[in-house]
Amino acid sequence: CSPKELHGIFPWLVESIFGSLDGILAGWNLRCLQGRTNPTEYSVALDFLDPSGPMMKLVYKLQAEEYRYDFPVSYLPGPVKASIQEQVLPECSLYHNKVQFPSSGGLGLNLALNPFEYFMFYFAISLITQKSSPVTHHVSPSNSAYFILVDTYLKCFLPTEGSVLPPPSSNPGGAIPSPAPRSPAVPFTSYGMHHTSLLKRHIAHQPSVNADPASQEIWRSETLLQIFVEMWLHHYSLEMYQKMQSPHIKLEVLHYRLSISSKHHGSPAQPSHQALHAYQESFKPTEEHVLVVRLLVKHLHAFSNSLKPEPLSPSAHSHTASPLEEFKRVVIPRFVQEKLYIFLQHCFGHWPLDASFRAVLEMWLSYLQPWRYAPEKPAQSAESLPRSVSDKWAAFVQENLLMYTKLFVGFLNRALRTDLVSPKNALMVFRVAKVFAQPNLAEMILKGEQLFLEPELVIPHRQHRLFMTPSFGGSFLSSWPPAITDASFKVKSHVYSLEGQDCQYKQMFGTEVRNLVLKLAQLICQAQQTAQSISDHSAEAGGAHSFFSWFRFTPAEMNGSYTGNDLDEIGQDSIKKTDEYLEKALEYLCQIFKLNEAQLTQMMLKCGAAQDENGKKQLPDCIESEEGLVLTQLGRYQIINGLRRFEVQYQGDTELQPIRSYESAALVRLLFRLSSLLNQRFAAQLEVLCSREDFVGRLCRYHLTNPQLTQKIRYGPVVKDRRSHNWGPRISLRFLASYRTLISLLLLYCLASWFSIGPVGCTLMILLSYSLYAVIMTLFSDHCRPHEH
């Protein structure tokens, strides 16, 4: 087809593949397309959308004709959308000279994008807007076609080896021009100093790449990364938006608050409360979204670490370094650091307190360990000891200090509110402790904090120039600032650029955070005790359900109470893993913060003292009031996390307990009427029998009375049930309504039928068995605790 025909087809084709921006049309649903379930469609989609496939060839063909396509501003991330609508141009060069107002009768602002930008905008935003279709099988995000395509595009346009492959061109030797300059429809306000690209002229202001061959090498790389970062990480609240902007935009927002912004713009502005609300965005990233961002982080580390060693001569470096090498040098601090930090802060503060947080955690830990993606990886020793972090990474740790310290404090606050008995939660604590316990890493972080806390020793005008400039916001600078040798100044610049001049820094190795670590260590000890008690309870329960326990004809279980929780179902292996994770996590925390062994021993003793002589947990923390015991905040936390619980027992008439799930409701009611009739008619005879001092009296007292219950009713705070007429000796037949008893009786009748004993013989067998059982229990009742024989 001719380029003109393809120009009309291209927007329809892109929407057919990636779905509509409003999420109604799912397109090819690349996020759910997997090779295991749909091998044919999976391979066709990957081949068609490959960087050297037909779709990308179409993009380059249209790029050569300098076509433009409109992308609605209303579908951009909230802060960017609000900024453009208020005629304040974002710092990112991706939006420069692209905003155009609609003609008369149009609906809103649009971005005029070239074909490559338009294709990548749709591809990136489909991760957020595209609705997953309901599927019956489990979809693994890391095996989907979308995930594979992201990995393929990153490897193609951000290569760790070699240079970016040139785009295919229909004209041999011809270059694909980049976007021509466009003047905005209305004047825009800019944030502080205007940033340009790493190149001498940014691609948006350059009529053709032919004029600068270096642009052709990385303009697609720069555009791809900018689009991914803007679409996936540029979501946050108004507070975060103001914190990361220059003083100029803060003044603009202040004008909105004072409702005087109309004096400073040509067009009328919206009311202040609407303008402020426009920055707010209800953003809930999915686990798939976080996994894709982690893939981006891992690849950027590998891309940045593939930088060639600097030559000895600085002059030689300035003449021989290619744009791609310069791109590798500054790609993380200039593009990713700020927005990823805010994205992680948002996830740490808003993600549910469940095991799905593991995806966010691993993404954070991947960013903290760039040495894992360095080309040189020394072989592990036979003992598989943790590898020491090289001193050459000290600069990265110091320039990303908040990523280590503030987010670690955020994780501590999350860990203190989670159930550490769960193996998945215990694993997360273990993972973080293991990463921060790598040899030499804690010393690097401590050194970075010391550099930040050093008094100011720099020139005042130099400090003002860097601190007040949003140096970490947009694309590259044509004149990169001179090398700063003052490490303290670089750390301060990092902290102030992310948190603002008025930030209150909380030291990771300070007293406050150390107290949080000690509290976490105490919770770890309590969780270990809880896991052990659950393990013991499961073992006892398993032993109690033996084969002969099915023939126990006593109502002992009627007065018992279930003291376990849902963790009983995790099994002994999971409990063992929990204990291992928590034990290693505690060991790593001791290494990181140099915890005193005496303190840990004291905490262990406190946790051990929390168990009474019978191995039962103490009551939750309560306060006595006029209305009885009232739970404190600590008591609620203890109950929610299974650390302590009330021993709930039924203390009323055993005959009037609620009908249990293992009983037949009809039989319970029928047998209650029958036993009540017998007890009323033979009450005097039962009293006489139980008053005898011989063997018969002892046997009757054991089975027809409940001494502990009688004592509780007479002297304890138990209210007598009005339906109960007799607390003395009585016959109880409720055990016959248990399904276990019914199965036992059925089994006995089957045995009787098998041996042709007959109904009378079967009844005699049952009575004989029960009598033998009663005699044994009576003789040994002094050596058994009630209801535990």
C-alpha cells in the first residue's frame, strides 16, 4: 500500500491490537495471550510486533513521511494531564512542542505524535487501561505475550552489547527523519530551567536526523524509555506532585488555592478546589504492572552496567564517547530514580497487607542491588557465603540513599502490622533482612547518612543552583554539570531533590528506627512461639484422631473448645519453613543493626514467659473496666495476628449447647426429649445410685454427674439456663447424635451381621464393650484429667 493509504489504516490497526484507551475494546489482549494455551496466536503476535517485524516496518515507513497522530491528553497520567490542562508544560521533553488545541468544536487537548511515539504510547498504556478478559486457566504474567514484547523492545532499543540496530528503510542509505518542530497553539509556562536532550539539539527541535547522525542512534531509545517511565510510573497524589516540582510550579498551585490563577493565564482557569482535585488520581497498580516495572528496572541496571570503562584522558573521553554511552551513564538518575521512588512509596503505603506485596518487594530489592546485573560476577564459594558488596557501588548507594533508608523504614512499619506466622510474610521479612545484611552494604548506607548529616561546607551559590533546580526531572542536558567531587553535596542533592528542602530525615541507624527493629525482633520471637504452639496443637490433634478414638462413646468433646486458627491447615512443612525464615531474619537483623545478644535473650525470655505452665497463651492485653475486660490496641493486634486469644469455652448446661456441625439436628432434639423424660421419671433412683460408696456408686457418679460443671455453676459467674431443670445426676444421650457415634454403631451392626450374631447379640456386644470401657475409665479416672482420656 502507499504511505497515504497506510496513514489512514495505522490508527485503526494500533487500536485493534492494543485495545481502546477507554478499555472497552480489549484488542488482541496480549496480557492474557500465552504460548502454553494459544501457541499459534502467541507466535503470530510476537512475530508481527517484533522490532524487525511487519508492524515496526509500517511504523518506520510512516515515520519517513512525517505523519502525525492525535493522542488525547485526557488519557495521560493524572499529574501530567492536569499540568497540561492548566497550561504548564511538564519537564519531560516527551511533551515539548506536541500539545495542540482542537479546532472549533473539538473535544479537549491532544498530543501530536509521530508514528513511533503513537505506537509506543498505546503499547505502554495498554498495561494500565486494558481489561483482562475472564479466563478459566491461570495466567502467568511473566509468560504473557505482553511481557515478552516488553523484554524484546528493551533488548532491542536499550542494548547491553553493541549499538541500536538501524531502522529498516525503503531507500538504501536513507535515514528516517524524526519529528519536525511544531510551535504550540498557546504559550505554555515552563518549570524552572528548560531542559534539553543529551544530544546537542533535542529530537523534537531537529528537522531531520540526517543533520546529526548521533541522533539516529539513540532517539528511539530515549523516546521508548521516556514513554515507559511516564506511562507506568507517573502516578501519584497532589502532595507527591508538589514535592517533586520546582518552586515555580509550587507557586502556581498556590495561586490556584487563592483562586487568583485567572490573572496569570490568558484563558479562565477552573476553580481552585477543582484544580487541586485534578492532580489527585486513584491509582492502584496491579501485580502484573509491578512485574513489568521490575523487568524494566532489571534491564536498566544491566544496560547501565554495560558502560565501557572511562579512558584515562578526560579530553579523549569527551571526543570518543558515543551518545549511547552517555545515555548509559545517566539513564537511571535522569529518568527512573525520582519517579520509581515515588511509585514505590505509593505502593508501600497503599498495597494490601497480604502476600501479594511480594511483587513490590522484589522490584524494590532488584533496584537496590545493581551489582547483581553487572557483567562481572565472581564465582560463588563452595560454602555459598553472601558475596561482599564492592566499594565501587558506594556512589550508587549514596546517590540512592532514600531508596535504602526511607523505604526500609516503610517496610518495617508494614512488617509490624502483618502476621509473621504466615510462611509468605515470614519469607518477605527474610528476603529484606538477607539483602541488607550483605557484607559492606550496611557500612555504605551508614556512610551515606553520615555524609548527609555533615554540616554545609559548600559554596552558597553553588548549593542554591543545584538544590533549587529540578535536575532529576526530564530528559538530558546538553551541557552536563561538571563533575562534583564533594560526596556530601551529592547525597544532599539527592535527598533534597526527592523530599524537598524541609524534609525531616529519619536515620536508618538512629534510635527511633532501632526501636522499630527491636519491636520487629520481639514480634519474630512471638511468631516463632505461636508457630511452635500451632505445630504442637496439630500434632496432638493428629494423635487424637486415631482409629480407636472413633469408638469413644463419651460427650467429652462437647465441652471442649477449638483453640486453633486457620494456620492449622498450613502443615508441618510450612511451619518448619516459617521457623527457618524467622530465625535467619532475626540473625540478619542482628548483623545489620549490631543488636545486643543480652537484649535478644531478654526478649526470648519474655516470649517464653508469655506461656503458662500448661503451654497455653496468656489472655490478650486488656484493661479492667466497669463493663468487664476491654481490649487495648495491643490486645487487638495480638488477637488479629494469632499471638494470643481468649480461651472460649461453653460453661453452661452441656445438654443445651448449640447443635454442632458433626451432629444430627433431628437426633439431638429427639434424644434430648428422651433423656429429659428419663431424668424426670428416675431422678430419685439416680440420686440414690450416685450416693452409694461402692463400685456402682463410683461408676454412676463418674458418668451421671459433672463435678467441675456443678462447681462452676454454684460458685462461678455462670448464669443458669432457664430451660435446665436439674443440675444433679442425669442420663445424657446426646452422644448418640454424633455422626462418629452413628458410624461406629453402623460398623458394629455390620460386624454383627457378618458373624450372624443377630440384633440381640449385637446389642449385648455394644453393652459389653461400653461396660468394659466404663470400668477401665473409672478405675483410672484419678490418673486422667477430665475430658482428656
